[in-house]
Amino acid sequence: MLLTRTLPALRSTAPAGRLYLRAMSTSTEPLVLSSRSPNNSVAILTLNRPKALNALSSPLFDQLNAELEKADEDDSVRAIVITGSEKAFAAGADIKEMKDKEFAEVYKRNFLGTWTKIKDIRKPIVGAVSGFALGGGCELAMSLDLLICNSRAVFAQPEITLGIIPGAGGTQRLTGLIGKARAMDMVLTGRKIDGKTAEAWGLVSRCVGDEENVVEEAVKVGETIASFGRVAVQAGKEAVNASLELPLDQGLRLERRLFQSLFATQDQKEGMGAFAEKRKPTWGDK
Ligand code: CAA
């Protein structure tokens, strides 16, 4: 079985060959568990508040940011997977933490401001979503680079039912991904959609079938990315993300400059040389 050796907190309760996520947690355990894929190239970060359906409390988010920064700095990590439990990727920001907060406090302390740190991570991050991805959970998922979910995934922005609106990208990223009409439907009615619908609407990259394990699929995607040269991977991520913020002419210029600059790398010589010589390339990441 692919991941049982590397994910101590996840137990298989399923027939051989399938990994089911059931995080076993005690109050002293970290709120984010860190492990590695079998070939060590992918860091797997597992949100670990299963009893609270991985509600994204401030301490949990701080730990997630710290683990992400650690993985970004670690040269042996070439891609990152973020996942939750089988029942919940994350059921949103922690409502019990938020319910008594006042405007002055959340404004002065820039509440949720640290959630945007994920944007600074240079390595690709793949989300593996099973179960609830609600409110902040859906927003966290959308802030990752690629999303794999299963048919049991449930995406929604239910903030309207709490007397608020999404505060971590739910109106901005969702609209870019699925369009205004569907985003309005989700934000103003709290409509829930399943994994297959999320795939059809372009919210996720792939929705895997019931016979497949979503974390294993996400790790496979991470390992594929990890098998390529790091400089080109980082440039690809930077260029795609820039398209979300730049007008087309500036985006095209940035893309062309990044493309041209890759001709200064050994990996470009190696990749094209290996193609011409009909051999497998060996990346030096420089
Ligand atoms: N915050 C805090 N605790 C949460 C939570 C959340 N977002 N979601 C679930 N929990 C807790 C529940 O309070 C419960 O705790 P107790 O056992 O101590 O009572 C535990 O997790 C299990 O939850 P349920 O008993 O409710 O489980 P369920 O299977 O019956 O229902 C659910 C699951 C439909 C996801 C339901 O828990 C729910 O609706 N959760 C809230 C979802 C939500 O509104 N999210 C948006 C939050 S606001 C936000 O995220 C703002 C933003 O833009 C960042």
C-alpha cells in the first residue's frame, strides 16, 4: 500500500490496495501532520483536527504556514500535497473562534491576513479533497495550485448562512474559476456542489472515481511534477499565477521573458539534448 508507511496518522480500514483517511488525534498531537511520499520527493501535510472537521483555527493555520515554509526551503521536497480526512478536507474557518470577535479587533489584527502567505510558496501545492471543503476550506483549496477530489467531496461557500460573506478568496477566486453566475449562486445561496460538479465547473483539476484513493492520486501528481526540473516547474507556476493578476499583454511579456530566461539553464540544454539523443533527461535544477 502506497502511503501507510509514510502517514502514521492515517489508518487503512479498507481492502488491500486502498487507503482510507481516518486521522487519529489527541489534543497533544500537531494540528498539521507532515510526512513524505515513498520516494521522499513530495511533502504531505495533513490537517489534523478531525473532531472539529478540520475547522481552520488560527493555530492550525499558523502551523500550516510554518510547515509550508519548511517544505519550501527543504531541497529534498519538490512538490507538496495538502489533505484532510476522509470526512472533511476542512469545514471552514473556526466559527467558535470567530463568533465573539468585534470589528475593531479583526480589522486591527488583520484577521485572516496570514491565509494569503500560501501565495508566496514557490513549490507546487496539490490539494487532495475528500468530504467537506466549506467556507474557508473551499477557499484554502482554491488557493492551491492543483486540486484532486473524489465524488464524496462537497464544496460550498455557506458564509451567508452565518450572516457574513467569504473572507479568504471565496468571492474572488471562485468567480475566476467557475464564472459569475455560478459563483453568485454559491455565495448568495450557500449551494453545495459535489466533486463531479466541481470538476465539470472547473473548480478542481480532476475528480477521481470511487475505486481510487484521492491522496494517492494527488501524491502521484506531485511525484510527476517532482520528476521535472525545479527551475522550469517554478517558472511554470509563476507564469500561470501571474495570469490571474496581469492584463494579457503584461502576462504574455512575463511568460516570454521567463521562457527566454530558461535558455540560460543547464536543464534546458539537458532536456532538449536528451530529446535529440533519444534518452531520458537528468535534471540538475540549474
Ligand atoms: N468551525 C468550528 N467548528 C466546526 C466547524 C467550523 N467551521 N465545522 C464543524 N465544526 C465542529 C462542530 O461544531 C462539531 O463540534 P462538536 O462535536 O464539539 O459539537 C464537530 O465539528 C462536528 O460537526 P457536526 O456535528 O456539525 O457534523 P455534521 O456531520 O453533523 O455536519 C457540517 C457537518 C455540515 C460540515 C457542519 O458541521 C457545518 O455546517 N459546519 C460549518 C460549515 C461552515 O459554515 N463553514 C464556513 C465557516 S465561515 C468561513 O469559513 C469564513 C471564511 O470565509 C474564511
